[in-house]
Amino acid sequence: MGVIVITGGSRGIGASAAEHCAQKGMGVILTYNSNADAAQSVVQRIESAGGKAVALKLDVADISGFEAFRETLKLTLQTNWGVNTLSGLVNNAGYGLFNPLESVTESQFDGLLNVHLKGPFFLTQALLPLMEEGASIVNLTSATTRVATAGVAPYAALKGGLEVLTRYMAKEFGDRRIRANAVSPGAIRTELGGGLNDEFEALLASQTALGRVGEPQDVARIIAMLLSDESDWINGQTIEVAGGYCI
């Protein structure tokens, strides 16, 4: 299968995706920003199940660190797998912010911009020389790009930008047979944005055709599929994984 990178792989959807990809036989390099212990816990679970994984520190908001990360990544690939290329990249790292449009600050907007759009743009650019022919890129977006949800306008707008960027990646990287797709989760039980309280979860479940909120593994399975040969004719698409949210 090859080796993939998953940003923000220490918790939530990223951690679950790392485990599912390892189960499919992929080597996994997951990144974390501050929680090294959580990242190592994911690595240990993967290795206990017979897979192979490495955790590397990366701040996706700090573009100045991408060149050094690429060099560390090259060494990690050679040392741990004896290869020089990546077969996949998952731009997953992110965080939530709940704030009405009228009170969003420039600092808050810029923080979201750097992590959710600028970071994935320039990280993909930095790692493109390491991507093998036929590799796969998966960008994590959000169902809030389709269903307007008061309080998350900057987050949703930037995720919408990432959806557009995904199509351009698919177009421009096609001559190397590199595919790019977006996965758009609905309400998922993770720590993003502080998690879900019982009342909010019940509301979201009532707005979902399948009658519940999603779990990280619901999204992780689709990410793993898009990184595998099973999806080699899916390109430039956004796949919403939301159980029929607001349809």
C-alpha cells in the first residue's frame, strides 16, 4: 500500500483515520501540534494491531516550518519504511470556533484561515515533490458549507474555500495521476469546538435522517477508502458523510 501522512492525527477523526488506514496495510505518519502523548497513544494502538506508524510534530498554521518538516519526513520515510515517496496526504488538522459574524475578530479569522485553508494549501505544495504518481490527497471540509449554521461563518467559509481548492488540486495534479477529494463530515462526536452536549446532540440527531450524530469511524472509513485503490476513479469530488443531515 505505501505510506501516508495525516495531519491532526492524535485525536478524533484523524486518529480514527490513522487506525483504519493502518488496518488496510498503509504505513501511517500522523502529525500533532501539542499533544504528543495522545499521538503516541495512537501509534501504540496501531502497532499493537500489527501496523506501523510514526508521530511527528507539526504546526499547520506555521508555514515557515514546512520545509523542515519535509526534510524530517524524508528521513522518516527512509528510516522506517525504506522508501522516498508518499502515497497519500490527509489535510485533517483543525479546530472549531463558535462566534456570531458580528463579533468575530481579525485574530480569530486569521487563526482559522491559517489552519483550515492557508496551511493545507502550502503543506500540499511543500509535500508535492514527495508524492508518488497515483497518490491520493484527501481534504477534510464540513457539512456547514452546505447547511448554514449560525455562529460558524468563518470556519464554514474557509472550509468552502478548501472544497474549491480540492477541485483545483485534482485538475492541476492530474498529469501525475494524483487524485484529490474532499470529505465533508456532518455532526460528529469529537472534541472539535468543545464537543457536543446532550441537548445539542439530540437536536442534531433529530435533523439527521438516520437519527443519530456520527462517530469518528464513520468518517475514517471513507478517508481510508479514498486513499486506497478502491477509489482510483473518484477525483475532484466532495463526499458528505453526515447520515442525511438536513435533507
